[in-house]
Amino acid sequence: MIPTPWVARNLAEFTDALRKVSIHSIHYHFINARLRLKLNTNDFSLWLENDLELGALADRINRIDIYTSTLSDVRNQILKIVENAA
């Protein structure tokens, strides 16, 4: 993991950071997290549910199909879900 200068404390900061991070960060937090945490979820959904209490939003993001989407597609789908919720 390589630290980035971006920190998200709310949905606006999250979308801003998501637009800026590399696809490697998307992979680490969205795909690798499922293996690293031994859960059927990802870091983004965990954060949304646990820290922001946005369980429904977390569920929608967790349902993004990682097998039929590129990492850029995953980023765009997350952004679309979050922006539509705001």
C-alpha cells in the first residue's frame, strides 16, 4: 500500500479522491480487500456502512460486478452510485 494525500471524511471528499486515485488504489480497496479482509465486501462499502452509516449505499457499491467490469468501470460505477445518492 502506498499512502496518498487524499483523505475522505464525507461523500464529497470521497468522490473527489476517487476521481484522483490511480486504478491501483481502486484494485486495492475494492478487490484486494475482499481477500485481505476475508470478507465478501470491500473497503469502500465497509467505510460507508460503518463510518457514515450509509448501509444501503454500501450494499449498492458492493454489488458492482468485478468480473465484468474494468477498474475504470468500477470507479465510474461507484461515482455514479454516490453522486445519485447525494
